[in-house]
Amino acid sequence: MKYENSRKFFEQAMNIIPGGVNSPVRACKSVGSDHPLFINNADGCMIFDADGNSFIDYVGSWGPMILGHRHPKVTEALSFALAQGASFGAPTSAEIRLAQAVTEAVPSIEMVRMVNSGTEATMSAIRLARGFTGRDTIIKFDGCYHGHADTLLVEAGSGVATLGIPGSPGVPKSFVEHTLSLPYNDADCVREVMEKQGDKIACIIVEPVAGNMGLVPPAHGFLEILREVTEKSGSLLIFDEVMCGFRVAYGGAQELYGISPDITCLGKIIGGGLPVGAYGGKREFMEYIAPQGPVYQAGTLSGNPLAMSAGITTLEQLKKPGFYESLEEKSARLSEGLKKAAEKAEIKASFNRVGSMMGLFFTDKDVKNFADAKTSDLDLFSAYYKGMLQKGIYLAPSQFEAGFVSAAHTDEHIDTTIKAAEEVFAMLAR
Ligand code: PMP
């Protein structure tokens, strides 16, 4: 494959955009690529770069594209909305419709506020939890990523893990001294900390299915313990479902595991590919937000009509009978196929999957937390990434990201992917 145009664009971009990209992991630095692919267009599960190369896409814009790219209903809804005007900075009925769809899907959400990104959703949810409880300290988990707000950039996953940044310059120590980061899936540790300091904890925020250290499912009983200890201490339990919301089930991880958090953060899928985030929860908490309550949060483009229409239409499609069953079948086919391919080539690999979110780690350990994820052989991952790309398979360029299957992937696409992996694993084994 030739990448001349991508290379040329990257050179131009490097001059005027920091690192040549508008979000760090896109630069593909950690896998040793000297440039990312510049994308021209995408359709269904296929993505096409600036040199005319085509790839089967398992990034799906990092999660939102659960229907695949350019779903005709979403495109139609967007064209209709655009014809009415791009933004008004005033309420529209579309905001009510998306809020209704979200509250119907996720019963723990009685009221919801739209924002523009996952980062805004988690940042605002934390402010609400602190404002409501009058407490400052928050608990998060190592390897979970909740966006780039100051207080949450502690032991964070995703790009922070990929680039090996311990925290970030520019975040004053005093901003993070109220953030405790504990090992994911370690219920004893959470109990111990909550027994000692529970009355000082505003909230526990967690990715109920962790997708930013690769994919790590919650251990049996872990989420239950979080619910129990927060209830006991009067702290709020925040599920960051920006990635897993509407992904692992229509009602998200909370439906799948039967746990009702106090506040839920959403993003990605609910915007159908447009910039959206949301946070919602029980009425008593949400009524604490301005203008109804004292906790301030605002946004010029929040509830943007284009984003609302893409979100509403996406959720309509997800609601159709059999949608998640079919996605589960495809995802199981892919995961099983990759597992067998790795076994055949005698590659040490560990696989995790929840629905259409999956992770493959080059380690013989069962990956249950960030420390386990970090035992993965990153050089082997880079070689796997590059080998797959060369065979027309577009994966996230980092060990510490999840892969996503969409409704647009067919068995044929999946079998092509497995065959590519067989060849790449065989090459790696040599
Ligand atoms: N929370 C989670 C769980 C995420 O996966 C992400 C982004 N990958 C965020 C928050 C931040 O969302 P955004 O990039 O839209 O700010």
C-alpha cells in the first residue's frame, strides 16, 4: 500500500497543528508509525484514506459508529436538520426527544443535560457530585479514562497511558490532591478506603466496562460493592458510560449488570458521530444544576440540533428488535476467530470482550486491571497493528484502546479479518 498523500498531509499538519493531530492517539506514534492515515470518507464498516486505500474499520470513530458509517437514516435526518439551520442557541423540541429516548433506555436517568463531549459530561458530573454532597474528594480507578478535565488526569488510560504520561504538566498538584485512584476490580481496596474516608468522598466514578486500558470487564461483584459502599457513605456513584452506553446493551452496562448508579455520563453513540456528551441521573441530583439549582454548567452549542437529530435517529435504529443479538453474534465470531488464530500460531494472547467491545493483549495473564494490561508486549502489539493495517484492517493504534464491531460488519468482513490475523500471527510467531 502507498501512503504518499497521508504522509504529505501529515507534514503540512505538523506545521500548524500540535503533533499534526487534534487528539493525541491519532498520531499513531506509540505503534511506531511515522504518520497517521488521513481519511477521505467512510461507508458502512469500510474506511478510505487519502491515497485510495480501503480498510475494514474496527475503530468506528472510537466508538460512536455502532451503525457503521453513513447510515442512510442518520444521513437523511442530518440533511433534514441542516435545512432548518445549524444552531440557534435556543431550545428545540429535538432536545426533548433525545432526552426522552435516553431516559426511556436508562431508567436510572430521570433527567439529562446535553453537553458537547464526554470530557464535559464527566467534568460536570464531578462538579455536581461535589456540589451536592459538599465534599471534595473523588475516587477513580487506574487505567480508566474520563476525558481530560484536570481532576481526572490521574493514572488515566487511553492516550495518557499510550504516551506514558504520568499525569500532565499544567495540572496543579492542588487540583488533583482530592483525586484518589485505586486499582480497578479491587473490591477490598475500595472497601478499606471507604471505611476510613467514606464521609469525605463526594463520588466514585468508574467505567463500568473499562475500555481505555484495552477492554477490561468488571469482575463479578465489583460494581455491586461500589453501589453498596457509596450508598452507605452518602457518596454518589457515577457510571461513565461514554463508551459503553448504548454499546454493550441498549440500557448500557447498568442494564447488563443490573446496577443503578446515581449519575451516568454518556457520549459517543448518543451523538451518532456528531460531537455530543450528556450526564443524567435521579431528579434530586439533576435539579441541583443551574438554572434550577446552584451548580453551574453551560454550553453555547449544547443540544445542537444536528447532533440531536443524529442521536435520536441512531437510538431509533438500536431499539429495533434483535439489534444487540445480531451484534453479539458478529462480535463473538470475531473474538473466537482471533483467539483460535492466536492459539494456532502459539502467540501468547489474552482476550476480553463485552458485547461488541473487545481487547486483545499480548500477555499470558488474564487482564483484570491496568497493571495486568501493562504486562502486554507493546512491541508485539505494534507489529500486529502494522501487519493488520497492511492487510486492510484498521485497528486502534494503541494497546490501551478497545476495538468495536458495528452493525455494518458482515460475516464476510469478519472472516476476512480473521484470515488477516492468522497470517499476521504466523508472521509474528516466526
Ligand atoms: N469517558 C470515557 C469512558 C471515554 O472513553 C472517553 C473518550 N474516549 C471520555 C470519557 C472522553 O470523551 P471525549 O473524548 O468526547 O471528551
